[in-house]
Amino acid sequence: MQIFKKSGESILVAAPIVEVYLPFEYTKDLYQVIGENVRYFGIANFKVFENESQLDHREKVKTIPLGISAFIDAHPSETDVADVQFVKDGIYRKCIILRFYKDDAFAVSTDIIMTPDNMSIVLNMLENGKLDNVPATCVARIIRHAQKINGVNLRLPEEYLRVLVAEKYRDPERKNQKIRYSEHPDSDTVLSVNSREETYLSSTFQGITFEDIGTAVIVANNRKNAGVKEPETIMEKIVKGEKITE
């Protein structure tokens, strides 16, 4: 099924129905209504429906990540706010829903405003543990694409980027275990942690690098009392400039 089609400077919906799901937190500064259009930051998810009856069971329809790190002007037929499941038996997320019908403008214009500010938004979301509305497995790809479309070069080697992302996502059943060691890295319940949470879950060395000395001491004492040995972490190797083989 064709989902989108280009018409002049616009991208139109070619499928019967497309819904875009934005985190409700976007209402603060990443989503706004402008006349008859809406403007939103394009890190989101969407689903494609063949008919309206499928809207009653959204969780059964495949969720597709949308990884455009820029603001998009769109003209949906309807907007709504509701709790949405991206997958069957997954968690409920409060979302702004943009509903497009066939021939609605998914993007009023294909011209994207390139600005380093868009890159900053993505990195701030990652840093603050807010980049959890898209699968952890595609975050590194989103960051690479963000650099490309916004004319930014982080000068971050590919392996370092993957490690940086991997440090931010945790197994929901064992929060101190990084998701790359999990048996279910694509789980809908993968946790994204902010820097302070990451410090609590990391080694003494990593705690010090985040300049949270009090937390670092607590972590060190807890680990020592529990008899936990502290091997060099990936972050420690990065800071020291050592070779990473993981």
C-alpha cells in the first residue's frame, strides 16, 4: 500500500487513513496550532489504517517510527488527545493524535528549516530521558539523520554514538542492566534514563564524570557493601581515550 505521495511542494497522504502520535509533552514547545495547520517536531510514530473500523483496535496495527528531526507543518483532518498502545499488551502513552485522510497534507511543504537548534532538541531529549517514544534500536539512526538534514556534524565516531545511546536505555525488569544486554531490546517498555538516574545506576567513575560527587560516593559505598567489583565501564574507556571493543 502506498502511504504518501508528492504533489508540488507538499507531501500528501495516499493511504485511506494515517495517524501520527506525538508525546503529550510536546504541547509545551514542540507542538502548536497555526491557523488551519499544525506544526510539530517530527520525532514521533504513525500507523496506517485501511478503514475506520481498525481505529477501534489501534494496538493491532503496526507502529512505524517517524524520525524527522525538524518541525513539520501539516494539515490533518482531525486532532485528538488519547491514551494509545503502540503494540498489543504494551504500555499506554498519552498522545496528541493527528489524523490524516487520503489527500490530506502530511507535510504542507518539503522545505525543512535547517538549524542546529533541531539537533539540540534531539540531544536534550536523549540527555533528559525523554527520547522513549521511539524504539531504542533506531535512536542512533535518528541522530545520524538529524545531523544530515540540519547541516550539523557532531564529529562523533559511529561506535561512540552507539555506546552513548546504549548507555541511556535500560531493561525495564532490571533497571541497572543496559538494554544492549537484554533479551528484548525492542520491548515497548524499554526505559530511557536521564543523566541523574544514569549516575545512580553507574560506576563511581561515571558518577564523578557527571559531577555528582554525593551520588558517586553513595554508589561506591553501596557497591562496596554489596561486594560488587567495578570493572572499567564503556564510558570510563571513552573518557580515558582507550580502545573500545564492545
